Amino acid sequence: MSADKTIGRVTNTEQQQAETYRYWHSLSVGERLSAVWEVSQAAYAFAAAFKGNSTNDSQRSERAITRVQRSRDKSGREQDILDVKKLRDAVPGDPEA
């Protein structure tokens, strides 16, 4: 995903917030997730460079990303606890499992 490079002058912060909201909601969920992923990678690279660490992916430990989809009829703290237990069971070698 490449960012739109349009430059505009903003004189009203409420107008800016509304335009930002409209822009992000005009994108598909996949495009929004891709944007978040790109920003996350940039943030990790910046933090590594700031600390003087290598940003070479082959030298870093693997990170796993898991998506949990809840049923619509359950929510709240009890469901959060169940979801965390499921995630721990799914990760091999987790010391807290």
C-alpha cells in the first residue's frame, strides 16, 4: 500500500479530523491492516536504530501474530480470559502455558 502524497492546507482542526476519518473509512479493512503493519515495521526499525541494534530480520526472533474471532453472543472479561487461555495453548513452548 502506498500513501497518497496529496498536500493540503488545514485551517480547521475539526475539518481535518473529519477528513482523516473519511479517508480511513474509505479504505478496505485489508488496506487499513496493511497500513498498520507498515507503520509497525517502521516503528520497530526506528526503535532498533535508536538503540543501535540491527534491523536485519534474520537476526531477530520470530514474532507470531494471531487473530482471535469471538462469537457475537459472548464478550467481556470472562471471554477475554478464555481467549488468552486459547492463545497460550496454541503457542508451543510457552512457559506460561
